[in-house]
Amino acid sequence: MTAATLRLDRVPPTVLLLLAVISIQLGSALAITLFPIYGPLGVLFLRLAIGSAFLCLIYRNALGAAIRKAPLGIAGLGLVMAAQSGLHYEALSRLPLGIAVSIEFLGPLALAMATSRRLQHLLCVLMAAAGIALLTPAIGTTLDPVGVAFAAGAASAWVGYILASQRLGRTLEGGVAVGIGMGFAALLVFPIAGIEAIAQLAAHPATLLSIVGIAVFSAAIPWLFEYMALKSLPAWKFGVLVSLEPVVATLVGLVALAEAVGWRAWIAILLITLASIGVALSGRRKAQRG
């Protein structure tokens, strides 16, 4: 692991972060293919359990101290992780990948603009609103209204995840906090879908490799690459690159899942992406003035 980390240090941070964005969406696409066997929450439980085991193995020497230092913070992080991921997977089972991610991205976008009264941010709000307006006529026809509701719930839970992560990050190193938080989230999901997921895994052992792939692509790789990138990447640039997720999700859905979206949906996705990039770029100017 040390040798791999040293090699990653030689990769430009922007490349690492773009790979993390692509990895997350590839993991989501792979998860969708297993929904017919496990269901969204079954896949989620296995992803959380395996991802937690991976990270806790890496940070095994710090687990006890972390739990003693911030038990409530870790529990809170696990709670919002379970909520956000569960709602996200339920949305993915009903909506195209790119549209689901675009709706969910409104949560972080709203959080970034919540305390701002700048004209640029108002324009970003209008762009995002225009994107949602373009999607609205399709709700109930080509877009499942239940899926849209799940995506909107995931957007709200994403805000909670960001706030919980920021608060816990002042106390604990990110890796150990995420690892234990994922484990707690898996425990929360277990009574709902864990037993059935384990039974299905025993009945379909050939899917184990795909389940591990979901945990690696959706948790291990993105977290590691984001962590490495953030050591030298300004926050505004991080925001710009992460804002590309709706577009990347749409392309991954198109290529990997044959999820075609119409021109209205494409325009909506691009408007929401541009709104997110606009907010991130305003962070650059604020940092330069400071």
C-alpha cells in the first residue's frame, strides 16, 4: 500500500480526481446491473460492508482510538451515509444514471449557495432552476415520480453527509472516519436487507467479483484518489472537477447501460453542471482575494 501511494503521488491531482469521478459512476453502473438479484438496498449493504472492511483493514491500528474519540460523530456520519446511499440506489433503480445524479447534485449546490447573495450565485440558481424546469414535464411520463422523489431525498441527505464529514474531519483523519462510518451504515441497513443479501450472495457466488468491484469502484478507489488529490488541489478546482459528475454519469449510463436521454435532459444536465462550476469558480476568486 505504501508503494502504491508513493506512485500515486507522481500522478497530477486533477487526473486523480477525474479518475475518482469516473470510478464512482462506473461503480454505480455496475451496481445497477445487480439490482435484479439483490435489490438496491441489498447491493448497498454488501458495498458498505466490503468497503468498510477494506478501509478498516488499512486503518486497523487507529480504529479503537477513533471510536473512543468521536463515537457520536462517527454514528452521525454512518447515519447520513446510509440515508444518502440508500436513497441514491433507490433512485438509480428507477431513473437514468445521469438524471438521478443531476437531481442529487442540487443538494451540494444549494448548500454552497445558502449563505451567498452574490449576483453570480443568483445566476447559478437560475441555471439550476432552468435545468429542473426542463426535467419537470417528464416526471410521471418518462421519469418515474417515485425515483425523482428518492433522488431529491438523496440530495438533502448529501447535504447532511457534507456537514457531518466536515465536522468529523476536524477531529479524525478521513480514512478511519469513513471506514468506521461505512461499517455503522452497514449495520443500519442490515436489518432491512442484509440477511437477504447474504442469502442471495450464497445462491449467486459468481456475482461476488462484481460486488467487490462495486465496493472498490464506489468507495475504495474514489476515496483514496480524492484524498491524494486534495493534499495539493485548491478547493475551487476540486469543486469544478466534481461538478462534472452529472455529465460523466450520463456518459457512463449511455455507454455501459445503454441509457439514452433526450435533448431536454441533456440540456438540463449541462445547466446544472454549469451552475455547479460557476459556484466553484467563485470560490477561486474569493481565495485569491483572501
